[in-house]
Amino acid sequence: MTAKAVLPLAFVLAACAPPDLPAGTAPLDPVAFFTGESRGEGVLDPIVGKSVPVTVESRGSRTSAGGLSLVQRIAEGSKKPRIRTWVMQPRGPGRFTGTLTDATGPVEIESAGPRATVRYHTPSGLRIEQQLALQPDGRTILNRLEAFKFGVRVAVLNETIRK
């Protein structure tokens, strides 16, 4: 294969969606799961550079409108830990919209069965797509976050979140 053929193929493969994360059968209610304390541990794999461990400590509370306010402390490798805040409100069955301090514009969340999909854009121009999959124990979620720039996947975070 020539170098001219390899580059376009690399872009096509980078844009392919990976398969769904394994999940249990119980429906995922993001508000119920993230109310209270949870902790996530994972690895961020950028397309360029070394993998980085990530730890996320979360504390969520229900809002008066039936949504969720979630404050997270994120430790990413040797970077100074940072705080981010989510606020989600229900917009119909299995649908939420909200804000996130890491996002420009709205955050969209769709929940169906044991999975939820989260989508938003960052100030640096990344498009974020996140899949959450509730595990059979009901207290664990697998999270795969993918970051895209100009349609090309530039990083993947695989994380396990536990209540």
C-alpha cells in the first residue's frame, strides 16, 4: 500500500465507532446513579503522546426540577487537579440537557436501557461523545469518552465508575 493510500485509510479508521460497551439489563437512570458519591478510575489515551491515568471523584445532588447537579474533582496524570460542574435537567423520557464547565453550548444526554450517550463541544474545539454502560451489579458504570477534532478521533478515555 502506498503512503498516499495509507493516510486516507487512517482517517477513515479513526472515525469508525467502536462497539457498544458491555452492559447489564437494568435501565440506567443517570440522575439516580450520580446522586451521592462516586469515583471513577481510568486511562486517557491520546492519539499522540503517552497514556495518562485519570481519577474522578464526584458528588451529585438532585435539583428541584428532577435533574442533577454534579461536582467533580478530576486528577489527570501529573496535572494539578481541577473541579468541574455539571447541571442536567430532564427534557422528556430518557432525555436530558444541561451545562458543563468544560463545554461550550449545551450538553445533550440520551438514556436508553442500560446505556446513556453524552455529547458536547469544548472551548478548544473538541467534539466529545461519551457512552455510559450500567453493569449488572447496578453500582458500576463503564465509561468510554472519545474526543474528536476535525472529525478525527484524537483521544479516548476508558473509565470505570463505582458508587
